[in-house]
Amino acid sequence: MEGRARIRARGKALWEDTPIAGRTSPKASYSRYSEHFPLETLKSEKESKYDSKRPRLSTTVQRRTVSGGMGEHIIAERGGKMGRNLHDLGINTRMNMAHVKESKSGSSGIPLKMVTNLFGLGLPNTWLLFQYHVTFSPAFESRRLKVALLYSHNELLGKAKAFDGATLFLSHKLENEVTELSSITKNGETVKITVRLTSQLPSGSPVCIQFFNILFKKILKMLSMHQVGRNYYSPSDPVQIPQHRLTLWPGFSVSVMQFENRLMLSADVSHKVLRSETVLDFMTNLYNKIGPQRFVETCLKELLGLVVLTRYNNKTYRIDDMDWSVNPTNKFQKHDGTEITYVDYYKQQYEVVVTDLSQPLLVSQLKNRKSDTTTAARIVHLVPELCFITGLSSQARADFRLMKDLSLETQLNPERRQQRLLRLADNIQRNREARLELENWGLHLQTQVSLVGRVIPSEKILMLDQICQPMTAADWSRDIRNARILEAQPLERWLMVYSNRSEEIAEKLLNCLQRVGFGMGFGIERPKAVRIEDSTSAFLRALQQHVDPDIQLVLCILSSNQKDCYDAIKKFLNFDRPTPSQCVTVRTLSRQQMLMSVATKIAMQIICKIGGELWAVEIPLKSLLLVGIDVNKDALNKGQSVVGFVSSINAKMTRWFSRCILQNSSSDIADCLKVCMKGALKKWQKVNCELPSRIIVYRDGVGDGQLKMVMDYEIPQLINSFRETNIEYSPKLSVIVVRKKCIPRFFSEANRELQNPPLGTVVDREATRPEWYDFYLISQVARQGTVNPTYYNVVYDDNGLKPDHMQRLTYKMCHLYYNWPGVIRVPAPCQYAHKLTFLVGQSIHREPSMELAEYLYYL
């Protein structure tokens, strides 16, 4: 193919001759590494004398693994992503809440029978997992040899055993608490083995939960599934989407957890998207498209950070760099000291032929364990020709036809999802090896779990001149079409900026805005129109010349969705000249038949951005301050995170105070909540002439394993802010962690078919956790596929609200997001906080001016 043969030579020359900001030469970048090896041949710094004659694949860092059965399988690596999910085990928040100790379930609403994606796990009532510590004398490093020597005593240990080189798990208790064994190596040396009982663990203990999760990952491997990331997929059963050059691997995410009354396995369908193009294909197309001058710089920009899959071993790697000084004909040293070229290695090891011998190699840095701070970083070289790009590019995500075709395979309705789940359960039961593995540990997979949820009543929408009872809570835009909004300041002094080519579209948009505004009770005067050349610099010059403190709003009509232009406008109007702004593209306004609908949505956004109120719902609680918190990453500054804090100002929950703070940490934990809460209390007091007696905080964006950090670090910040506001001030506080991604799915049955549960469905028993005050709420409609419930965990609560009232209040708050006339997935303050952090993290990269704090300027 033209260009491919020149990539290596031209790319290397450009890399060496062209300075690239922020980068060093390849020699400087890799001088700290004495050798470069592919993953399968990384050489260990230490090799045991017992293991020197046996070929092996080792790394410079020992990672803890657990071997099962006869040691032929590694169940899973310890300390990986799965371990973080289990850090929340052992945190018991419910025991500190007297009002829900006996029962955390509500009673209002209509009962609804449902099926879940949970399967019971049968265990004997007296089941225990016995944990032993194993030592070897003389000591040595090889884990594989340790497994072989210990497992030579099969008659004593039995069939059900797992060993990671130090800790042994058994399904039965050995006769003595300390057992002395001895084994002989192939070299004739005697090794003394001491097995000491350390714990007898019940099935619900955190260690057992982790062990069960490891065990089921081994079960999926027995079903010929391969782990990619956290989930397992079937490469042997791919789904091809040839028109878009995509391949889907079907698979499952599985997890074992202790729910209310029993241990259960949750399983959900997952898909891995693979592009049919290799990294080399991508590089070749890029070279032919942009030419040689910007090739290296653009190639690095496009490829760095992508995740690729190597089909010869079904493993994924992140691209961290490119080494233009190495190609497949270069040699590396194997663990036995011999040298081999990359071409010959892949031919001998995997029977894969590398055809392009001039391509540069990709560099991936392997992660060390967090506890390992002494070992140097490890890198691997990958051949672009053998690496397939995973996921979708931003360009592909913007392709409507592609996403539609993809959704037909990935967004399964409840009936199809159920068929996949039953097939998985059936495969586990039919596979003799998998079934015996479970039986050896005293486990058996039971039937799918059914439960009863409740559908709580729908809410009435309060407008200025009427009360609407929507036909459906999913979308009440038609119900309020002729109703007047609660409050709107007339738009009298505003600016409309557009290019010379967009003058006609601008005039049509203005006419439509005035028409829809009249029906809402929102007066819109003619703006000051500014015509400019179509460029980012022209937009900025116009804003600098015409934006003054009297301007209520700036509306910009953009010729395209170029991010740099949008970002520049938002930076200027959120920081330099704080003014609410609205950006809309010509493409959005180009469909004449949709213009009135688009104008209606724009008018509603403008009303909110200048301090108006659209609708309300009835809030029975008085003197209540509601808060939404979200934390996101800054896309530009990787070491920073963005904390969004949005709090209610009035009793109707229709006005909001917003603050965003950048913190120098990539963690999802917020360390600025005291400052934010004090500002929110000050604003509430100024508007209501008193401090609130109740405060309820919805905390979104909490990562896996960070629940304890919220308890120990964030909640004390909130409590301290009360004392610093007034030494005698002690409001009742509730903190609710919101999770949009949760394990369980729920299906209701109608006409002998499974379907999504209706809006307002609450589940607060059986699929919840016994040690937490938690519930699931369905507050969105899935027009295609299966609906995702939102999970709420009340981690702190001295408000003492009944579960019914807490659930109803949460559902009410899902009605108050002004960017959509319908219920949304999370409470409105959470979504506002998310929109705020998204704007700052993606476009502004600095804290917006506090002059805009009382406006929803980020919608």
C-alpha cells in the first residue's frame, strides 16, 4: 500500500529532526531501560535455583495470583481492578441509623413482580472457608514451584484448594492447626512445608466474597471466555458489522455479592467493540491523508492513550508511546539469554507472520502494584500490524448510522437479555469441568431470583397558571405547551453574534424565539446583532467590543461544532466577562420543520441562564436545603479534578447556587466541601432570612472502593462547615451516594413477555445490601434496550425520614432538571453538578466567575 513502506524511514527522520513540544528524543525517553521485551518475554531480575531449568514467562515484578485445582489454572491476579470493588465490604452504615435498623423498606405504591439478573448460590448452612498460611524451608521465590510442591499432597488437601504462594484456601479443615509436610524437588533437595490455620471464614466475609469472585472468573475461563479489562468475552462467537468495519465480542460481567438474605451471582451482558483495522492500517491511512510533514505529531496525538487488543493472546494494552528506532527485525534477549527478532518470535510462539518489516513499534508501560514503589517501570513493545484498536473514535460516535447499527446488537431488550443470561447459566450447568469446580467447593448455581418492587405515584407539574398531570413522566412537553412558566425575566439587552453567511438563519431563529417566548410568558426584544467573519478570533473580537455589564445574554451561532471556537467563547464569557451565553450550530437550525421545536428548547435554556424558573413539584418538607455534588477529571490537566457543588436557594427547589472548584488531585474525593457548603448556607440565609433546618446531599461520582473515604473525609467537612457558620447551628443532615452504574437489572412481566419496569419503580429489598440503607429507583425510560436503575445508598442520616419519604423526595428531584421536560436518571442537583463539571473540565479548565453562581449558565 502506498505510504506504508515509507512510514518507518520518513517517520524516524521526522521524529529525530522535528522538535515536538513536551517530548524528548527516543534515546532520551528509553535510556533508563536497558532492554526492550515483548510482554511474553520480560525477564525477571531474580530466578530461583529450583526453577532455572524450566522455561517460564516471568516479569520483573511479582504479582500475587491464586491457583485453583491442580495448579493448571491461575484463577485471577490479586490486587487488580476487582479488588477495588471489594474495598467497600465491611462498611456498615445502617447500624448507626436507629430508624431503619428494623426495616429499611417502604410500603407506598403499587406492588410489582419482577425478575432480576441475580442467581442464587446454594451453600450448606455450616459452610466455612479455611484459610492457611504456608511457609517453605529453605525459602525460595518461584510461585510455580511452591504450587507444585504443595499440591503434591493432594490426598491431604483434597480437590478444592487455591494457593497464591503464601495463602492456602481449603473447603475443609485439616486435622491439625499446624501441619508439617515435606516434598522433594527434581534436583533431589528436600523442602519442608508448614501449613498453619489462620482463619475460619463464613460465606459473607469480605475475603470469601473476593474468593467467590475469583472462582467465577475461573468458571468463565472454563467456558472458553477470555478476560478483557474487567469482563469476559467469547472471541469464538463474534458479531460482525461489516458496513462499519466493526466486530463485537459478546460477553458477560459477573460479580458475587452478599445481598439481603443470601449470596447471589449477578450477571449482565457486555460487548467489546473491536475495529477491523489494525494500528498499522490506521497509520497508513493517516499518512496518505495528511502527508509526511505532520505525520509523526498527528500520529502520536491520535494514538497515545488508545487501548489495543492483540488477538494472538487476547490481551489489551494502552499505547503510551511509539519507538521509531525499533522495527520487527530488531532482536531482543529472551530469558534464557538467547536473542531473537520480533518477526521470528511471533512466528515461533504464535504462528503469526509479520509482513511489514519497516513499521515502528508501539510502547506500552505496564502498571506496577500500588504497594510496589521500588521496581522500575516495565515497558513492552507491540507490533502495530498485530494490534487491533478497541472502542470507537469520536468521529465514529458522531456517525448516526454507525451508532444506530451498533445499538441493534448492544442494546438488548429485556427478552433478549434474559435469553443470554439463561444461556450462560445453562452453559455453566452443562460444562462438566465448571460444574465440578463449583461442587468441589460445596457451591451450586440456583435459579434466577424474582422479587416484588413498588411503583410510587407520579408527580404533578406545577406551572404558573395551572397544575399538569402528565400523561407520562417521561416527557411532559406537550402537557405544558400552552402553560405559562413560573417566572421569567424579560430578555431586553442581549447580543446575537453570527457569521455573514448565517444572517438568514439568525433572523428565522429570532422570529421563532419570539413566538415561543410569547406563549411561555417570556418577552424577547430584538437583540444587538453583530455580523462577523467565520473564525474564532472574529468571535472573540466581537465579544471584547460589545459585551458590557448590562448585557443579559450572548447568543452565538456557530458554523460548525469545532471545539476550539466553542471553548474560546465559553472561557471568555465565564471568566473574563462573566455573562450567560448560548451557543448553537447552523446545522441544528438548518432543518426548517424542526426549527420551532429547537427554538422552544433554546428559549427554555435561556430562561434558566438569566435566572428564570420553568416548573416545580410539590415539596412537603420545609426549611430544606438540597445539594448535588459531582467530581470529574479535567481533560487538559490530568493531575486535576473538578468538583461541582450545586445547592438549592428557595423552598420550591427552582433556583440554584452553583460553585466549581479545581483541586490538584486526580482522585474522586472532594477536599473543598467545607468552603462550598459555607457559601451555600450564606446564600440560603440571604434569600430566606434564616438557616435551613434540614440538609440532604446527593453525592454522585464516587468511584469503586471510595465509600469509606466519603464517610471519613467528606462528611466531616460538611459537619464542620455548620459549626463554622454558627457555633450553635446543627441542622439535620443526610448524605446519599448516587451510582448510575449498578449491578442488578430488573424486568417486569406483561403478556408473558419481559419488559422494562415503569417509571417510579422502587426496589428496596432482596437485591439490596443488609448492612446499608439503600434502594434502587427507575426514573428514566429506555426507548431501546434495557433500563438501568439508579442506586442510592444513604450513608449518613440524622433527618430520620421514613424510607417512603426519602424515596419519594428522591423521585421528586428527578423531575426538576430544566434541560429536559421529563424525569431524568439522577436528582436534578446531581445532573446540574455534572453539567457544571463537564463544562469546566472539557472547555474552561479554570474556576468560573462567582458572578454567575445564581444562574444555570452551564446548561
